[in-house]
Amino acid sequence: MRSDRASGVAAVIAAVVVVFVSGCAGVQSPVGAMAPPQGGARTPALRGKVRARSSSHGDLLYIGSQEYGVFVLSYPQGQIVTQFEAPNDGVVFGMCSDQSGDVFVLTGGTPGYIYEYAHGGASPIATLQDGYDLPLACAVDPTTGNLAVVNNDVGTVAIFPDAQDPPIYYNDPNMHKFDYCAYDDSGDLFVDGFKTGSGNIAMLAELPYGSSSFTDITPSEKLGAPGSMQWLGTYLAVGSSKQVVWHIEISGSSGMIVGKTNHKRLKNPWTIDGKQLISVYGNREARSGPFKVAYWAYPKGGAPTQLFNLFGSNSSLDGVAVSLVSESRR
């Protein structure tokens, strides 16, 4: 069983392609793939193609739409600055940002593509190829600049060293239908998805820095269906189908839940910026998917503090990323 989000995404892709892939534990390296990046100094990443961010744009909020591409809003004001389509009529399924303010937009197709946009830009500055057709979420390692992209349809994570082709593929034989991912401050990668052969039992796993195999994590409570993830200094924030964000302290293969926040009508994906959680908004009347964006106080939770209805009732929003220009806010 896959999440509602993934089911809707798969319906779009199914008319285009059917992919058959046999998995194996650890690294999967297609022809031409590089060896897994390991070792080396672990300092905040300064990628070779980092550029100065344009302060004229200010902080920005990027929202993905399966119908209309990408909306760029002033942040936190929430006014539309621009809107653009992904290349080749790509359907946007997710996005993330790095420390330089660049935004990576994931699109499905044959194969899936990842487009990198500079802060405030509307034309890609780089194009990466996932190799599979259903990239749903991504995260950037703050220590290396590596880009991780989880693919739901075949249960893999592709890691692009320094956010450049070619990727290295990893899988966990105990997990299928990877949904979301997040890096911690040390370059360890966390993923969530469904346990292999379980139907609908959610699970977590960690790919430690420098490792080529996952460590499965057992939470102290049942989490519900997989949701967005983000590292918040001392704990991993993990969403679920229960409109809850769990606070999980990780120690080896154990995940101790030390708190949770409830957010009314919260949907995936979401992101947290300081004391604010930003997400697409779950409207009961939205048959084609969420079409609003909301802010919630974090970790207070409760009802949204702000609601933005700017995108059209059939926009099917499916991506959230904050791109900051102010170093003092990072």
C-alpha cells in the first residue's frame, strides 16, 4: 500500500511508463555510476557552482503544482512573485533547497528529472536525471552538498555527489515505496516508507555518513503513514497521516519519541523554518488535491495562523521549499 500522495502521482505516470526493476541490498550502481562518496572533511558544503544570492528578491517560498509548475512567493508575506512551468511539461512532485538558496524541483516522467534553480531564477541552471520515473522528495547534505532524491515507485534513494550527475543508488531490502528524506547536521540521511511485505506498516531507516547500507530504526510508537521529515538540531521531525509531527531522538536502531505536535488539516509535504511550519493545506472540498498553502506555529501546532488561496482550485499542490537570502536567518 502506498500513501495517498504516491497513489495520485502514480496515476499520472502510469499512462506514460511501466518500469521493472529488481532490487538488491545496499548500493545499486548503473553503468557509469561513481563509487559511493565516503570519508573526507565534513565541513559545511561550499559547492563549486555556488553563486551570490540576489538580495533584490528577498526570501522566497517555492510551491510546486502538478498542474501549473512552480509558484514563487515572497516569504513570509505570501505574495506571488512569479510562476513558471517545469521544462518539457514536467509534472512537479516535490522540491527542496540548499544552503545557497538554490531550489531543486523534481518532476516525473520517463525518466524523472531534477531541475536546479538559482534563488529567484525561473530557468534551470542545471538538469539531473533520476533514472526512474517517480522522484517524490529530496534533501541536501549540509556537509557535502550531496543531493538525495527518494523514488517511490522502485524504492530507491539516488545520491548525486555535489548535486551533479551521475547518481549512486541505494536501497533498503526491508523498506519499499520510499516517501521522504532528510539529512542531519552530520551528513546522515534518514528516509521513511513502508516495510517490505507488510502492506501498510510505516518504518524509518538511516544511511549513516560514509556507509553504503541502511540501518533500520524502530520508533517507540506507531507513526501512521509516512510523512515529511526534517532534522531540527537534536531530533528528527517526522510527519504522518495523523496530522501529527513526531519528535524523534535517534540512537542507533532506536527512535525514541520525545514529543509531538498536532496541526489541523496538515498534509504532506511540509517544511519548517524556525518557529513556522509551511505546508500545502488539506481542504475537504479539494477533489484534485490541496490548493492552498498554510502557516502553522511550530512547535505549538493547532490551527493555521495564515492561509493563502492563490493557486486555483485544481492546482494539486505537491511541493514546498524555502529559499533564504538573509544569512542571519539560515
